[in-house]
Amino acid sequence: MIDWRMYAKIQELKNKKFKKTQVAKQLGINRETVAKYWDMPPDKFAKTNKYVRIRRPAVYKDIILSWLQEYPDISAAQMYDWLKERTGLETLDFQQRSFREYVRQLREEYDIKKPVHSRQYEAVDELPPGEQAQVDMGEILIEAACGRRRKIYCFAMVLAHSRYKYVLWQEHPFTTDTFVQAHIKAFSFYGGRPREIVYDQDKVLAVSENNGDIIYTAGFQDYINEMKFSVYLCRGSDPESKGKVENVVKYAKHGFAKHRKLRNIDSFNEDCLKWLERTGNKEKHGTTQKRPAEVFAVEKEYLIPVSEYSFASAVNESITYPVRHDNIVLYKGNRYRVPKGTYAKDKRVYMVIDENEDTVAVTDMITGEIYATHPVCHEKGMLVGHKRDTRDKSKTISDQEKVLKELFDNDTLAAPFLEHIHQNKPRYYRDQLGMIRKLFKEWDAEIVIKGLHYCSERELYSAGDLKSSIIYLNQSILEGKYNKTRDGTPLPEKYKGNKPEVRSLGVYEEAMGRRIVNG
């Protein structure tokens, strides 16, 4: 016959997908004993157990005492939740109130004192449903599966009216990008957003404050513009303004995370959501004396709906992804192909989601050019897209040259320009012609012809150079800096001479004031 503690350990290891043999070995008992209690429900075990007459928390005395001795600062609420988690029961046969009293008696009997930490908060008026949420972040050191202690970071949001909570954990400090992503997940969890959100003055969302004028980080400002919620930025260490969420961070750290072992961050977040459902949002709130989940059932009707497309649009305007050297983009655990030749050093792209078509478009962060469009992959670790030969093989080289010369309005510089490209890049000449033809679809013919003259004057012969010059000239025209026409206006002094000086594209990129992406 085993006791409740052993029974709870068997059920805990079973839930962790251990095999019966592994459980028997770890607990030092016979495999047949493990098999006997493997599928036995708690109520049946209670009837067969010698402690059957001992109702209430005393049946768990051994395991409760072991937790108190190992973690003297552990709360009764956390142990109550652990009992439900380890036994698999949604409700125990005693209330949390009587359990707290039993824990208090054990502490007195075995002289296990709990360290006391207090912080003062000032009461604030209750807000109407859907009006406000509060956001804060925290960190905690916990033990990892490898035995070392690791610091993890949490993002917490709580609706001020219902006290309905959302918590997200990650292994690295929050940046503006991950801070925005946490909002996206929180709004998805709630099914909408409130009208106002209260924040601390944190560097991931605000750069500085000048007598009340807040300067937000670029990424967070983009997100505010997209989502259109009001922001209240309270002063540092201001519990009167954000006491609700500070209590949530403390609750998440000490009621859920503390004394847990970190296997991996994904399973940690899964367990946290289960804890929220089981305890965090289900138990009565100490101030309102109402269950957050029940109040939220009403408050959610007052939240402003936010579509998944709006989530994607917001994050795409603030988060970019690098193009890897093998011409793929890593996005949400999958690899998305872009055409060969897209990769360039430091090139970054947006991943734009079309909710209606369930597709993702890979677009250039500077020009907006769409490199590839793929169906959204809802699995993990997949390579999305097929190798494509984008060259136009329906026409001969001479046919394509003829078409391009006509597009260049039979400019006298067109033929020499194409001939130089043919000589310099014979293996990729067809690709180069295709890229140049594509420029006429993306830009007005006039600016493309100006780019032809610009490149010819500087002996720059490639489709990539032509594209970069078009971007540069267009930007210069918009800024009123480019006044050169085709009537023979002389070149600047540094370009005069028998042979123009050839410079790298970096010179023109610097003139633009930003990096130009080669095609």
C-alpha cells in the first residue's frame, strides 16, 4: 500500500509522459505497484487507502511538509495549486481557506517561518469594463532542468475592471519587437483590446519625456498608430497608477514560477496558461471578491475587436527579418524561400500576412518590392516554396534586347549599356535582362532612362546598379536636389576628365542617407 504522496508522484510522472518502468525506477518501487495505481482515479484510491478516514488536507501532510522544508517562503495558494496540478483534480475535497489554516498549523508545529515582505499600495477607483489594462514586466531566477539557475522575464497584462490576467515568459530581456509581439498575443488571448493601457517608463517603449511630451521608440510608435489605443505612461515606482499589474507580476512570479523547474520556455508558457485557467483567473480576487473569469465573461463584450490582420500589420511595420545567405527567411519556426539572388549583406524584409488568402508576402523593407508570396505554414520546421527559375525563356536573347531598347525609347545609350552587361555577366545575361524589364513595371520609364544615363556616365553596368541609381535619383528628385536634364548640363568637377571615376554604390547609398538594396 502506498500513501498519497507516492500516488501523487506516480500521477505527476504519468502526466509528464514517463513510462511505467521509468516511474518505478525513479520512485524505487515495483513496476506492478505502479501499474496498479496508474489509471486509478483519486476517489477510488482514497477508498482503498489506509488514510481514507483522514479527510481534509492532512492526507497530503508528507508532501506539503516536504515543500515547506524545501521552500520556506512558498505560499499556501501555490501549494494548493500544486496539489491540483499533481493529482489531476479540478477541485480538492477541501477549500483553500481551510488549507491555509492547515499550512499555518504545520508551520507552527515544525517552526518553519515564512519570510515577510510588504509593499504599500493606495486604493484607486474601479474603472468601467473595457476601459483600461495595465502592463508591466518582471524577472525571476529559477532552476533549469540542467541544474543551473537561469533568469527568465515576464510580460503581464491585466484588465483593470475584471482583473483578468495574461502572462508571457521569455528567456531574454524584452526588446521593442518582442514587447509588441507580447501585446499581439495578449490581445489575441483577450479577443480584443481596451481603450487605454497604463505602462511604466521603460526603454523598450519610450525614449524620453520632455515635460510631459513622450517620445516613443519607433517600433512602439508604429504599433500605437496601428492599434490606436490611448497610452498612460506613469512615473517610475508609481504603485498608485499601476498597482493592479504590479500585484499580477508578483502573483505570477511567486504563485506560479517560483520553485518550478524550467525545461523549455514553450512548455513553461503552456503550464502558465493552464495555471491562469486553473487558478490565476479562477480564484476569487482578494479585493473585488469576484472571480476574474466570471467578470471577464461580461467585460469581453466591451473590448474593441482587433482582427488577426491588424495584429500582423502592426508587427510587420515594426519587425523586420533578415534574408539568410541561402535565400530563405526564418519566420515563426519555418523557412520561406525568396528568389535566388535576393540575399545581400544586412538585407531585411517584412513578412506581410493576408488573412483572407492565408498567405504571407516577403517584401523589401525599403522599396516595398514583393520578393515572394507563399501560403502561411501552420506547422513548424518546414521549408516553404519551391526552387524557381524566374528567367523568361519564351523569347530569345535578341528578342528581349529588342523589347528593352523600345522600352528605353531607343535611347542611344541603351545598346552599349546592354552590351557591357553581356560582356561582364555572360552567364547571367538573361537574368539581367529580366530584372531590367521588371524595373519598367515598377517605375516610370522616364526615371529608368535617367538611371540609364546616370549609370552610363559612371560606367556602372548591371541591373542592380541601374535599380540603385533609380532609387537614388527618385529620392533626389523628391528632395529637389536633382536638376540635371538630358540637354548636356555639365557633370560636377569630380566626374570630369578623359574617363569618369568609377565608385562603389556605397557612395550613392550614403548620399541617400540610408542603405540601398540591390536587386
